[in-house]
Amino acid sequence: MLNEQFVTMEIGKAKNIALVAHDGKKQELVEWCDRNKDILKGHFLCGTGTTAKLIAERTGLPVKGYCSGPLGGDQQIGAKIVEGKIDFMIFMWDPLEAQPHDPDVKALLRIAVVYDIPIANNLATADFMLSSKYMSEPYSRKIENFNKTIQDRVERMK
């Protein structure tokens, strides 16, 4: 639904969850998924490269794999967010390790915020998100109507 300031998008009962982890955090995410596989099995899972493969192998859950993050996987996940095909993301990034694809990581996090999807960047947040009442019911998220925002800015500049 579109109004002047916001676009409303519905996150269904079954969530489309992106699972992403830097090398130093992959094991942490794999173990978290294994502990929570009974909940995760009711949702569609996708992830970048090795992370998706490791999760699928360890948990037996189906995980659609995209490219490795540095090879475009972060951008693929970002594109799916824009298309409305990812509802939330668990992204275990390593704050102590420089990443060669840091601009891609920032772009992915930025697009997740622009499209108002929940993001967990650590285990505590992932646990809170997974135990939320919204995991088992639909949720309407409001996305700023950036076309309107830009149009308003142009009008103010005249």
C-alpha cells in the first residue's frame, strides 16, 4: 500500500531469511542455525557462498546459496532485499577483521536499513529476533517513499 510518505510491505508468516557470515564468524552462525533448526525449518533460507553450504551440511536444512560475499554474494542478497524476496537477515560480521569487500558489506547493511528489514549482527540479537512473536505471524513494515522524499528535496531547493 502506498501513501505519501511510506510504502507498506507485508512480511508473511513464513520468513525469507538471509544468512551471512564473515570467515571468523561462520562457525558461530552454523552452530546457531543448528541449535535453532526446528524453528528455521519453517522458513526459506538463503545465504552467501560457503556460509550457505556449511549451514546446509551441518543442519540438513535447505539453504539457497549465492556467490561468496567478496565475489558478489552480498550484492545478490541486497538485490533480493530490494525485490522484496528477503524479509530479514542474520549477518555475523567480524568487527575485528578488515574485509576486502567492505564497501559491499556496507552497501548490504545500508539497503537492509533502507528497506526496513530486521538485521541481527550478533547472536544475542539473532536470539531475540527468533523468539519474537513476529516469527510466527505476519508483520507490516513501513518503507520510506524515497521518490517522494527526493521530490520534496528538489522542491525545497527551488
